[in-house]
Amino acid sequence: MGAGSFLKVVLKNFDVLAGPVVSLAYPLYASVRAIESKSTVDDQQWLTYWVLYSLMTLFELTFAKVLEWLPIWPYAKLILNCWLVIPYFSGAAYVYEHYVRPFFVNPQNINIWYVPSKKDSMGNREDMLAAVEKYIEEHGTEEFENLINKAGKSKKSRGHENGSY
């Protein structure tokens, strides 16, 4: 009867017992091994895992009151952590490649430093010059010239379509 009660307690609290092992103990061990290995693949896996674990922890801390009402959350979190941690699935690498990397490395993302207000469509001359200088400093003069050429070509093609040239 004692072993049966113990087993019930373990099964009832499986998420509480397995969570730290899956979320912290094994990733800590694997991270140390990755640091000691010469391969960069495992470094990326575990760095990505720790970033995602931090985001999940921030999410959990932010929405703690809401998550209290979801009895399935601890199990969902455990399953998500297993998917991120288990090398067979490489969940952390998958999330990095498909969601994190495109967000930060996408060359089509253009930072907009200057957005004119509605009342002042031309904007302040100093603001425009500062934005141009910053763009040239970050991307170089050739890239700035390419940008100007593209803008000129699109303006010509719009003028040609409207009947004016």
C-alpha cells in the first residue's frame, strides 16, 4: 500500500518532478558538454535553448495569473521543453531557424529612421540629413547609391504609366 501511494504521488506531481530535470538539469549538463566540444552545432542548439527557455520563463512570469487557470499549462510546458531539449527532435534549432533567425537576419527588413509627421510631409532638413548619414554609415555609400537608383527607376516607371515622362 505504501508503494502504491508513493506511485500515485509521483504520477500526480510528474510535471513538478520532471520539469526541473528536463528544463534545467539535462540542458545544463548538455551545455557544459557543448562548451567543451569543438563542434559549433551543439553550441547553437543549447544557446538557442537557453534563449527560448528565458522567453518562456518571462512569458510565464508575465501571465502567471492567467496560467493559474489553465490546469494543462504545466504539462504543455513540460512537453514543449522536451521537444526543445531532446536531441532527436532538435526543437530549439528548429525554432531558431524558422522563427528567430528570419526575424533578425532577414536582409529585406529595412530600418526606418525617419518618418515624417502628417503635418510636415517633407520633414525637417536636419532629421533627413541625420537619417541619410546614419544609413551611409551603417550600409556604405554604394548601398545608398543603389537605393537612390532604385527610387529613381520606380519614379520613372510610375511616371511612364501615368502618361507623363
